[in-house]
Amino acid sequence: MIDVKNLTKIFPGTVAVDDVSFGVERGEVLGFLGPNGAGKTTTMRILTGFIPPTAGSVSVNNMDVVRQSMEVRRLVGYLPESNPLYTEMRVGEYLTYRAKLKRVPAGARSQRVSDAVSRCGLADVKRRVIGQLSKGFRQRVGLADAIVHDPEIIVLDEPTIGLDPNQVRQVRELIRELGEKRTVILSTHILPEVELICRRVVIISRGKIAAVGTPEEIAGRLHITNKVRAEIGGDSAAIRRELEKVEGVTAVSATERNGGGLFQIESATGVDVRERIYQACVRNGWPLRELAFERRSLEDAFVELTHGEKETK
């Protein structure tokens, strides 16, 4: 559906995007993550036909975004982070105007606007002037604008910024619904949202791809090999003393839990002590409820992969 090959964008004195390649399948919700200045927004603007690349190519449904820009734009709904709106217009009036600009047929225009208003929770403010709305409602107007022409591809840059928790949940469900039949690219700094919504994630850092995969895969690659988490039943003090004697263990910390303890066990780098811990539990008759490497969240992975990022563009 979307194929990005060796994409590069150079501004005077700055390489904003540097040889980036990735693909997005039809019906996929892709998280596109990166710190400020990493080249994320620049990439999204190229994907949507707003600016041309310096080198490389982007094809959408086998159409080049530069040579066939107008055709591509008809397929794409875009909510930019800045969310530009005509604040002197009423919500319904604005969405009707935008639907006309996007060449929604006159006979279908009213229904498309009504569908967008309903999906984005704007029914109660449809007749209100946009400039009088809260930031959260303005954000929802921008989202309605992005979907009013029923596009095949939806690109959302920080769609939940300014929304309260209930509104965030509604937008999350809408993105899931849209992703069932459409391709969605979602950029957000709220990483738990990405883990809940996105099938795959692309992390960009300093203009280059830092990681691609499912949220679980990316977090899983960064497991801490010298830290093991274990939940063991029994006298936690006695268990801790025994674990500290296990060959290769360098430190043990414990938290009381359910007639036992939750233990974080550190070992020498590269030493896997899980089997020795299991054997210690068997010897002492302690029920072993959990034993695994301590793994990082997607947020931990993001911080490590983009550590030291400096803002540019």
C-alpha cells in the first residue's frame, strides 16, 4: 500500500531524513515514532505530498507521490500536528467546505459530513463556531476533516493532543475501527497508546530508522540479560539468603507478595542464572510462580534507541 525507498530530505545545513526505507500494508495500523527533530514530521509531509523528497521515492497504491501527487492526495486523509482550521467557520460548515475541496460528490457530501461528525463526537457542537471551541474539540474537528472524504490511507500526527482521557479512548477506538479496512499511520508521544493500537512500529532517530517491528518485538530485543524477575512462595528472607548464594548472582532485592516474595536478581553480564534459581527452588521445596528475564517496555526501548537526540527540524 505504501512503499518508502531510500527516502532523503535535506534542508539548508540539515539532513532531516537520511536514507529511510519501510513499507505499510493495507489494513495495517503503523506507529511512527521519534523525538522532536528526528525527521518524523518531515517524512509524514513527504508521504502526504506536502513537500517533495531530495532523493528516494514514496509510492502509495503504486502511485508516485511526486509525479502523481493529486491522485495520491485523494487517497490520503492527513491530520497534521498543527491542525490548521478556519476558526471563523462553524463546524458543519467547515467540514462541508472541506468535503467539497476534496471532491466528495455533491450527492454524498451531506452523509459523509454527518458520518465524520458522528464518528468524532461533534454532534453537539456542529453548529458552533470553531474559534469558540476548546482545544480538544478543535482537534476532533481536524480528525473529522481527515476522514470526511473516506480515504484509504489516514496519516495522524499527534491525534490525541489536547483531549481528555474519555476523548482519548474514543479516538483510540475510532483508529482501531478505521484500521480494519484502511491503512493508518499514527504518530504520538503517548507510547502506551501505540502498544494498544499499532500492529507494527517504526522508530526514527536522527533521520534514520532505529527499529522496525511489533511493539513486543522491539521491547523484547532489549531485555536486560543480567536481571531476572522471580516470584517465589515461602519465607522471603530465607529465599533471599539462598538466592544470594547461587553461583553467578551478584545482587538480590525482594518485595513481599502473597505469602512469598517478588525478587529481582542481578547476575554477572552474560551469565544466565535461571536454571540455577529453579534448582534452588526445587531443593528447598519453594513454589516457583514466575521466572523470566526482566524486559523493557516500548517506552524504555524508545528512550534507549533515541538517547541523546538533539532537536533540529
